[in-house]
Amino acid sequence: MRRPALHIIILFLALFAGKHLFAQNTEASKEQIERSIEELTSRVDAELDYSELLDHFTNLAQNPININTASEENLIELMFLNNTQIAALIDFRYKNGDFTSIYELKNIEGFYVDLVLSIKPYIIIASSRKTSGPRLSSLLKYGRHQLIMRYGRVLEEQKGYMPISDSALAANPNSRYLGDPNKLYLRYKYHYSNKMSIGFLGEKDAGEEFFTGSNPYGFDFYSAHFFIKDRGRLKALALGDYHLEFGQGLTLWSGLAFGKSAAAIGIQKRQRGIRANTSANENLFFRGGAATFELLQGLDLTAFYSNKNVDAGLTQKDTLNNEEYVFSSITESGFHRTPNEVAKKGAVNEQIYGGNLSYKIKGFRMGATAYKSLYGIDLVKDMAPYQYYDFQGNNNFNAGIDASYANRYLSVFGEFSMSQNGGKAMLLGSIFNLHPRLTFSLLYRNFARDYQVFYAVPFSEGSRAQNEKGIYIGAAINTGVHSNIKVYYDMYSFDWLRYRINAPSHGDEFSLLYENRPNRQFNFNIRYRNENKMLNESADDVAIRAVTNTRKQSLRFHINYSPYHQIKLKSRVEFSRYQHQPEAQSKGYLIYQDIQYRPDNFPMKFTLRYALFNTDDYDTRIYAYENNVLYRFSVPAYYYQGSRFYILLNYTMNDHFSFWLHFAQTYYSNRYTIGSSLEEIHGNTRSEITAQVRMKF
């Protein structure tokens, strides 16, 4: 079929299908998760591993929370509820007794239809009678096993895998990848509810060697963990690879964390302390042991130790001893495909040890965190002007205190942190339920230019907890039983230079989201976003580049609908504009149609997308979430001119065996090469295939 004809068919489907509205349950929680992932990816502009997030909600769906017995800590696991909503639920239960129907939640202040639908898959109504927890022998005997095997690759030949003469390779060893283009992933996990987890995983990226060369033992990356919780006074224990989450992420936080999003009032982080690491991220985790003990009722002590090697490029120290080395940065890509990348693998030892003391009572929580970081050799940066206040040396000490209080009307929270050099950072926020239909949020942050920390993910505009001041205001307004408006405005400034910004700078961002769900078969949302920032001018013919203003705008229309119970359809149109003064304005658009079909009498689910995009440049790129195989996420950036389609097949033979096959192809109508360096493809299409098998027993 010729492309113009296919374009017409897809656009016709997008316009026509919205008229057919029949019964089918919506997936409100899935929509919120996808939107959050889409937002985070567009901000960090990097490929992240969100498998832990899906792992968390998959486990919750299999082991839902009983809201008649759930504590504040249990309800935090739902992630969709803020602290005022959690406090309101507990208060409602205390005054009215046990819930008898999930839909009673709609009678709680701050709970609206979309929120109830979001948490519905993860909660149950059951007796509030307390029962003793399972014995350790039961945990080991009655848990569930899961084995996942995945294969993927880009089908077109990339420059890094093309034939090359021996002499050319000898002259430039980094001009080709050492391994083949196959991506391999193996994961095993044993778990009992959320009380116990044992697992390991291995991953090989495309271009890395496998059972040869630098990887004689198979995969390039291995991870393993043992995790158990709620065993008397032992609240949690992790051995192997794990994460730590404390306070508001300003002092210590290694796990995935969302920041600004269209949700507007989701500004408060809810710490979960120790968690097992189940992702394939090769850097942002701890390796060793951690444990949380209940010293007294409400008083918990966490101690942790981590010892692992991190990737870094070494350079010889400028001394008479040529065997002394330093490193300038930690490499976080996790790629080891060329001799140069292999040389960076595990080049520097990192040790971290410390603890957290936390006290909580009736909605109030206070904590203190302190830890020491040690590196095997000195970190010495190239000292570009914007890096003047960055950490250098081989050891650092971070400490902070955090506190929060919540009731049904108000949640206040904050954290104050300090690094070894005296650099300080603070964050204060609050969420107010001003009216059953109005929730208001406010956040202030002030991170000094010399605050130095590696493992921190606070609410911020920048990618690091450094050199930033800002005030954020957000609101969620329920305009009706089935509709709401979410809006925020964020104003921030940077007192020191930043990458590609040769002077102190400032910016602001505004977002407005309107959502409407007339019934369970149909919902739509409209979002407008405007962001103003400062950036060095792009002129190449000047000695010192001036700092000028940039403005990026986007407008999105999104519809979810189900013409029949077997079919789900999603349509989106999004426009973007970008201007870097004094240059001309650039613009772009994306339009796509998703079709998901699940037959009644056959255990197969089909998902198809066809997208058209046309942007003037990379600055007007548009991100869109794609369905992929289980535990793998795709949020590609659409830019330049062309089309993209993907098809995903999911076959579930029985409760023990599932199979996924994903094929995606991007076609560029105005490009003859795709990618750059060793990723370059000679041609105008890029195709990728992924196959996965899951066995449960």
C-alpha cells in the first residue's frame, strides 16, 4: 500500500472512531503512569529504565492493599495518593468504620472519579481483623517464581558493525563495536507478596561482547538482590543491589523519582526507605547491605553500606609517578562497546556508608540522614567555568534533616541538607485542600551553587540539586463529577553559570491540563505548556556567545475511546513551537492513532500505532509513550519529517507462559542517513524488533 493512501486511512480512523462509545472499563491508572513516564523522559532527554515502576504496580495488582487495615506506609505504596488524601482516608475510616464498597471512597474529600479509578486495581475491601504474618518457611514455600528472557536488535546495519580492514581497525580501534548488534536480557525473580523478594538479572547492550573478550562470563552487567520486610522489629533488610529513598530526595535518593508533571499537585515525595533494585540501570543503585530496625514504637533506624565500582575515564596525574591516576566524571551510560568504553568499566571504586533515623506519630514524621562517600582515586574536573563549584576530591559527607505533617486539609513538608564543603540546600512545600473541589500546592527550593551531592533527586528544574532557586504554584480544580483542570506555574533562577549558559540565568514554565471523562468508555484531555529559558546564542562567528531567551510551546489533544469491549483506540495531535532569539521560530506537529484489539475467544492482544510527524528541527521534537514488551519502555522523540509505526503482539497461553513480539519502524522522508557516529545508518528507515518470553511457576 502506498504511503499517502495509508495516511488517509489512519486519519479517517482517528476522526471516525470517536463517534462510537460503548461499554468498556478504562485504565485510568495506566494512563497516569504513561503520562508521568512521558513527562520525565522529555525532561531528562535520556533512555531510562522504568521496569521497577511496572514491577511495583504488577505486584500491587497481584497483592492488593486492604484499605480497611492499610497503614499510612501501606497507602504510600499506591503512589497516586498525596499525604492529605491518605490522611483523609484514614480519618474517614476511623469515623465511619470499615469500608463496604470501593465506591465509598468518592465520599472522601479530595477523592474524585479519576483518582478512585486509578487506585481501584490495587485495593480490596476485606475484614479489618488482624492476622499474624506468615512464617519465614511459608515465605520460602508459597512464593511465586518468574523468569523473563528478551531479545532485540536494530535490523538495519549500523556503521559500528560494518566490515573494516584490519589496518584501519588497528589505526583506530574505537571505530567499530567489539560485539554483535543483539540486545539480550535475562531476569529471574522469586517473591512472596511484597514481603520477600530474591532475584537476579543479566543484560547485554547492542555492541557489547558476550561470552568472549571483555565479557568471558556472559552478560556485560549482572545484578542480584535479597529483600525481606516486616519481620518483627526488622522492618526491612536488603542484601546485594538495593535503593535508598529518604526525605524529599535532597540528601539521599537513588531510585526513580518524578518531578514536575501535568498532575500539578504531585510535588511531595513519599520516602519508602530501603527497596530492592530490580532494574537494569548500571549505575544508580547501591551494592552491599542495608537494614531498618524498629527501636521503639514509631522510631526506626536504618544503616547501610555500599561498595561497588563505577565507570569513569582515567587520566594520568600530573606528577613524577606515572602510575597515579585521576578521573573527571562518572560515566552513566552503561555502554561497554568499544575499547575506550571497556577501559572505563568499573575503573573507580565507590564506597558509601551511613544511616537514617526516622520518627513518626499521627501524621507527623521527622528524619535525619547522614552518610560518607569515598572514591578510590581523586575526582579532578577540567574546570570549565560552569563547573567551578562542583565536587572534587575523593571523599564527601552529606547530612540532612526532613520533616512532614499531614491531615485531611493540609500537608507540609521540607528538608534541609549540607555537604562536606559547607554547601547548603533546602526545600519547603505544602499542599492545601482549600475546598472539596480545589487543591492547592506551593513549593520553594534553594540549592546553593556549592552544594555537592551525587545521589539526590529533589523537585527541581535542573538535572542536579545545585545552583537553583525556585517557587512553584499548582492547583487541581474539580470542575464537575467527570472533569478537572490542573494548572501550575514554576519560576526559577540559577545564580551561577550552567552548561551552555555563560551567565546567571532565569526561566519560568506554565502548564494547563483539562481532563474530561464523560463515561468509562470515553475520555479526553487538552494540555498547553509554555516554557521560557535562557541559552547561549548559537552563532559560531563570535568569541564570546551572548545569553539569549528561548521559548518552547506545545499544545496537545488526546482522546481515549472504546467503540466495542474488545477494542481500545487512542488518538493524539500535538503541536510544538520553539524560538531561540534572535533566530527565526521553528515548529512541528505529531499525529498518531493507536488501535488495541483483544479477541474474546483467543488469548492474544494486538496493539498497533501509526504516527505522522513533521518538525523543523530537533528543538521542536515531540515525545510520545509507546507500548512495548513487559518491563521495557519506549518513549521515542519524533523529529524531522516522516512516519513511524509499531505493532505489539502479546500471547498468553496460560497462567504460566506469555510471549511478546514488538516491531517498530521509523521512516524519514527528508533524511538519507539516520543517527551519527557508530550508530549511523545509511538509509532513511530504522527498524527494531524485540521478542520476550515470560514463565511463571
